Amino acid sequence: MIGKVLDQRYELVEFIGKGGMALVYRAKDNRTGHQVAVKILRPEFIEDQEFLERFDREAQTASKMSHHNIVNLLDIGQEGDLRYLVMEYVNGHTLKDVIMQKGALPATVAAQIAIRILSALRHAHENGIIHRDIKSQNILVNTEGHVKVSDFGIARVAGSNTISRTDNVMGSVHYFSPEQAKGTPVSYASDLYSVGVVLYEMLTGQLPFDGDTPVVIAMQHINAKAKNVCEINPSVPPALAHVVEKAMDKNVEQRYQKAVDMAQDIKRALEEPDGTWLGRLPDKEPLPVKEDTNKDQFTTTTRLKLKQARKKKWLKGMAVILLSLLSVFAIVFGSIKIYDNIIRSTEAPYVLDETLDSATRMIEKAGLKIEIKRVSDDVKPMGTVVMQSPEYGTVMRKDETIVITLSMGPEMKEAPDFANMSFAEAKAMAEEYGFILLPLAERKLSSKPWDTVLEQNPVAGTVLKSGEGGEVIQVILSGGSVVLPDLVGMTKTDALQKIQQLQLKLVNLIEYEVNDATQIDRVAAQQYVIYEDNEAVACQVGDEVMQQAEVTLAVYVLKADETVAVQDQGEQQQEEIGQ
């Protein structure tokens, strides 16, 4: 696909990543010259009418929004079987990457990021759009520090950390709301719960809930109370901790209902960090589980049956437990098929900047296989991971392979021999090798042609750092050689031709007025100058100097008051010659 041009406009330059529904490429808009992101519907879905309708529907939804904190939709297109969306390209990192690299963020920084996320959600909610998958992986921070919320309107296929109910993707398990975990309808407050989780992660450097399986994590969202952020990071202002607690309330009615309300409380928490204005939220016990004949949630009856079943024979008991668990999973998550996807799936771990041993342990722990490639890298230390494919967080089937690329450190090459090459030829070769070729200002007198490489430092064969940031090789160039001619008495035309032929440099032309017609346009005097140590040095006729020596010529011209007389004289001479 790389190099393909869509709609005679969008040239695919680089594969960025993939989601459950789309392949993402960095592209060049040949009409504007700008970089864009192109999301192409995955080939396996091009004949699936349900996915086609969803893709078009979600594209229309995304087109409703335009906001400085949102990765905006720029264009919608189709070429043959390819359906694609053109999105704003953000050159930066995900918030997840930032947290993984930096750990807990300063409260003021985390608060400002959260406010910008809420600004984006306010715009979305005002347009009737619920994101449903707010997570740090979907928050982009560009090189200038601008915050952008991504993946509006693009549904994700169910996976280990993504749970769906029938065909509706409900969010990522570490970040989604209790109602998403139950499979019940979501609201704007569901997005704000997820913002609370992201803010929790920024303030503590860790997620509020974790476990060995998505199911365990989902149940914690429903029943467990997250540890107060101040217990993990005492530097967090109590008021900000209270905002997190309110945003993550299990009871949707006790939660923030509007993004603007949560943003205002965050701002006030920075201004009045003690939180006396907010009041402490009461500690809550896990919500009681109500019996339901429709089995929309865990029931007391179900638990009693499971407990009794364990007392029976081992084989029969295990069968009863397994069937009961499968039934519960089907109730909570919508279908047994989804449960199967969950237990057979995993996420690509974040292994960038890890050593090979560390990356291997993390990948094997995730149940994945590993393939290793190596590349020279001028920045990353030797032996550390510089690239991974698929990217962090990608849902994968267990036993699939994740490809990591290790840094071999800077590429090292031997300096070639540039002797007797022209500077242009030597520079081109240096660039091929990944070196920088710089000429010294001072040249040397030589029989070699002008600009020929005479010497280099470091010398040929020296092993040097190559590639981006490659080392500099200095060269001394030939200044050529020329014997200064005597130009006095020559016509101006002949003298100028001689100067050009010898590659001297005419810097000044002086005119002397005379009334002798035979001397007109002839060289009256000459002066040669070369420069040594930036000082002008006069030279004489017959001296051997480098080319480009400077020449000043004095040429005879006719006096203005002698013009008529000279013309008459010239006519008379012509008549005499004619006779």
C-alpha cells in the first residue's frame, strides 16, 4: 500500500498501526503538501455489509465535530473497494507513552491535560456523541504539548481488553464504566468515569483496577473501590483526589453529568487544593447485588448454587461450575463468543526502550512469540528496543508474534578515499556513506584542477559514525596553478578572454582617457592580488599562484573632447589606406 495515491491526492507514506476495524497510514496530501492520517477499512470487512454501514455511520458522526482538542476528520473517500477516512495527523506521543516513560505526572500537568480532554468531550456531547473508549492510549500529545482526543467514531473489535455486547463496542476494560461492564446503556457520564480513570492514572502512574483477566478487572469496576490517589501519591491535592473519586462513583447519578462541571471542579481544585469547598465524599460499600429473574447480573441464588455444586463429586462439580461460569459470562458480556475471544486474546505489551531480556520476559508473559530484528540507531543505546510491531495495546491472539527491533547503536563505516576526486563527487560519495564533507577555507597551490580533493582528515580507512548525525570529514581542496600573464598592450577583449581561460577573477576595470586612437580599448596597466591569511598580497607577472587570483585592469578610452578629432583622423587614415 505504501506509495499508493488515493483519489489522486493522498499518497500513503508510512504504515502507522492498526485497530480492530481500520489500518492507519501517514500520508501526504499532494494538494496542500500537509501530512494527514488515512484510516482504511480492513480488507476482511469490505464485503461485510454490517461493517460497511457502521463505517459510513461512524464517519458521518465524526464529521459533526471540529475542535482544537480533537483529532478532526478531514475527508471521507472511496476508491474501488477501499473505504477510507482522512484524519488530522498528530506528530507526537500517546498519553499512555508519556505515563510509561515519566510515571506519575505533576498534579498541575495532569489537571491541565484532563481539562483539555473534557473540553473535547464537551464538544462531542453537545453534538450527541458518546466516545465510549476514553483511555490514555487514545489521548495524543503532540511535540508542542497540544492535547488531542482520538478515535471518535471508529468502533473497536472485541478483544482481551475490549468488551462488547452483541455488536456494540463498549470500551476498554481498564477504563470503562460500571454500566459498560454490565452491558447496560451508556451515557455522557460513562465518558466522564473514563476521564476519572485517566486522571487517576496520570496522578499515580498506575491504573485503579488490574487483574489477570479482563473479567476480573470488569468486576472490580462494578464492585470494588479504588484506592485513594493521595494514598499512592501524597503530593496530590486532596481536592483533586475528591474530583477523581466523584468522577469514578459507581452510582452514575452521583457522578459528574457534564464535562464542563468536572472541568470547573478541577480548576477550582488547583486554586483551593485543601478541598474544603468540595466536602469529602462518603466512603461507599460495594453496591448490593439485586436478584433478577432475567439474570442480567450476578444473583444470590446463582452464588448458592455454585457453592452447593462444589460439594458434589469432583467431575460433576467442575462441570456445574464451568457451565455456571459460562452462563454468567454470557449474561454480563452478551455472548459466549465474546468470552472465548477474551480468554484467547492478549494485548501487545509496551517494550520500547527495554533491553532484549526485559522485552522477552514481558512478551512471553503476555503469551506471545517474539521475532527480533536489528537496526542501526544514532539515538537509542545499543541493545534497546527502538520499534515494536504491533504497537502497544494492540489486541492479539495468544501465540501470535510481536516483532521488536533492537538498536545496534550508530552505524560505523570506514571513511572512503576522496583523493583526486572533485569536491562535488566526494560530497556525493560522503552522503552515500552517511558522512558530512566540509572543505577547509584555505586551498593549496597544486597542479591538480581547481576543487580537486588533495587531503582529508580523518584519513581514508578510519572507522567513523555513519548515518543520521554522521561524523564530519574535512578536506583540503586544490586551488589549481596559473602563471600570471602580462596583459599590457592587449585589447580589452583579448585580455578578458585570457583572464577567463586562466580562471582568474576580474574584480575591477579602470578606464584611462587618451586622445591616441591607436591605444583605445587596450590594456594600459594590470594588478594581481592573492590572499594569504585574509590579507591581500600583490603579485607580479610570471608568479605561479592559485587560480581565482584577483585582477584589476586599466584600459584606455577616448577623451570626451577628442571624439570628433579622432573620428576625422580615423576617416583620413582609411582614405589613405584605400589609396
